[in-house]
Amino acid sequence: MLRIGRSKAYQLLRSGHIKAFHDGRVWLIPKKSVIEYVIGRCG
């Protein structure tokens, strides 16, 4: 959705810029979190 690499995605998750949570070994990222991140970067 963001067209970024895996390393950048994990960096955003660890820094808290995108809100997400773990379900076992998998990161679950709500679409709302991605939209909020994009709006925050643009506006």
C-alpha cells in the first residue's frame, strides 16, 4: 500500500510512526493507521 521496502516498514513500526500490533510472529497493521500516517506526512 505504501510502496516501501520491508526494512523501511519495520523501521516505521519500531519507531511507532505506524500503529500496529503482533499476532504471534505476524504484524497486523490496521488500514486506519496507514491512512493516518500518510495524512500526517502530507499535511
